[in-house]
Amino acid sequence: MSALPTAAAQRPEPPRTAGAGSPADGRAATGARVEFRSLRRAFGPTVALDGLDLTAEPGELLALLGPSGCGKTTALRVLAGFEQPDSGEVLVDGEDITRIPANRRDAGMVFQSYSLFPHLNARDNVAFGLRVRKVPAAERHATAAELLDLVGLPDHGGRFPHQMSGGQQQRVALARALALRPRVLLLDEPLSALDAKVRLSLREEIRRLQLSLGITTIFVTHDQEEALSMADRVAVLNAGRLEQCAPPAELYERPATAFVAEFVGTMNRLPGRLTGGGSVEVAGAALPVDGDVPAGRGPVEVLIRPESIGVTADPDGTATVVSASFLGSVTRVLLDLPDGVAAKADLPSRDATELAPGVRARVTPVRRPVLVVPARETAAPEAMDAGERRVDA
């Protein structure tokens, strides 16, 4: 890949990589460090950000994940300069930019709705910011052509938005955001309006470009798969607060809170009994407790992933198979346990051939650390009301 022309500003050339899939050597040298410090933003009685503290490291892709109304888009808009916080600070490479106007923040933003100018073709859309900065025509056209090639649209420069598919329009929007060589790239649900196949292709393309350019990128999404597959780290927000920020595997395997455990992936809640010594008994098995053990000896609920539940056909078993859904290499089995408790188990399909609806089965949890919460706690993410949804729209 050839280097991008330095049309908008004199910056070091972006680092090159041998290929997508691994961070570029030295990408931290070109990416900016972004910090949210105690950010608070309220819209009337609705609190969108409630003391948010979060840092994006230089050159990384940080995903902001959470339900509608959790504050993730508000955080992005505050960073872009489209919203002003009620209190707190936003820093880029140690510089407080909280009160700096949006057009002076050196950030490129890609929206869900593409936001292309309908009367301009793809080349002129990409070059628009350069034209505003009075970059000579030959230089901005060269930059636009190279960026369109970078996003896989070398022959689309003369096409207007209505002549392109949604995926193509979003690629043009991405090229436009990169044209001014921003220190930070902001992506606000850029793939949610696309169909599944295009989403998959474009998220791989965005990740490839991000790694190649070494640009610090903050990506807002409500799609767990998108966040886990693309990001270096994922920050889970809930009601304007940070629940956990960690690499995808850690977030999934070692959730810090019940909210994260139930929001990221599928989670079972099964009744359990604390046995002392940091263990809990569930479905006849003693499992180690991960994190804090609830005080007292009252009833508890144990959070267990479907892949951590073993199931075998057994006429003397206490569970009954409700359904078995073939998903390729994995089959998801829905079970009825004693006392009306339901559970999901993900098994290798070769091990689920005997688990037809109505079959009695034995359930055996895999011995892994589990989160335990008081039985009365309800930590599952709930639907937000209309006002909260508007805040994060």
C-alpha cells in the first residue's frame, strides 16, 4: 500500500504492516491517547454519562458496547465536540480539548447514516474537507483517488451516492473521514444499516485499515459480535458508567460484574448453594467462585455459560430436553431442570445426537470459576425507556 499524500497536515507516514490481523510495529507512535475523565452529561432528568472514566491507548481500536441509552454515543459525540459535558474533561495526547470547537479537534467521524453529500460524486465527497482547507485541486483529487483505492472503490470516483450500495457509501464515508489524516477516528454504529454479509466484509475491511494506519479508533456498537471480533479492548457501559474494559477474551471469560456477564454472550442463571471455602454447589457439582462471594448463607444464583454445561442422555437424569437446535459444529440444547428452571447448553453436535425433545438427561457443569449473585438480584440488561433511547440515538 502506498503512503497517503500529506494534503491536510504534515504528519509522519503511517506505519506499514505485512498484512491485516496483527498490530503494526510502532503504530503507537502515530496514534493518539484519548482520555475521558469523570465525564457527566445529562439531558433533563436523564443522565447519559455519570462520571465516565475511560482511556483509549495510542493506536488501538476501542469498542464502546452497551444497550440503547447507556451513553456510548453521547461519549463519542462529546469527544467529537458535538456535545459539551456538564462536567469532566476530554484529553487527546494530554491536551484538554473539552472546550475546543469540533472543527479544530482533528478527529474523523463516520456515522450510521453515511451522511454523504447527494449532489457530489464519491471523489468530491472524499475531497470535501480538503477543499474547505483550500488544498490545491490536483492534490486533493490525488488524495481522494488513493483513499478510494484504499477502501476498495478505485473505479467509483465518478459515482453519486444514489448510484452506490449502502456498503459502498459507507466505504466512501470512511475514506472521507481519513482524508484529513485525523489523529482519532470515530465510528458511530457505522455498520448497523447494512445487511449481514456486507457488515461482515466491511468490519474486516475497517479493522485492516485501522491496523495498517495505526490510527486510534473508537467504535460505538450495540452488536456484541462486532465488538468482540474487531476491538483490541471492549468497554461495556451501563447507565452512563463503565462496567468493565478489557480485551474481548477476558471480557467473555472473566466478566467483572453480573451485568457484563449477561450482556456479553449468553448466560444461564441457575440456583446454587454456597458451601464455604469459596465454592458453590450447583446442579450437584461444586464450582469455584470467581470474584466476591455474597455474604451470608442465603440462596444464590450462579452465572454459567452454555458451553460450560455438559449434558448426556440418562433415563435417571433430573433434566428434560425441550429442544435441540443444530448450529453447525455446535448444537444448542434447551433444558428443563427441577423447580421450573430453564437452562441452555452448547455441545459439539456429534455429542448431541441422542438429545431429542423429551429425553431425560443428566446435567454436569464444567469445573470453571463462576460468578455468584444473591438470588434476589436482577442484573440482566433491561429495555430502556423512550427518553433514554433518544439520548443515545
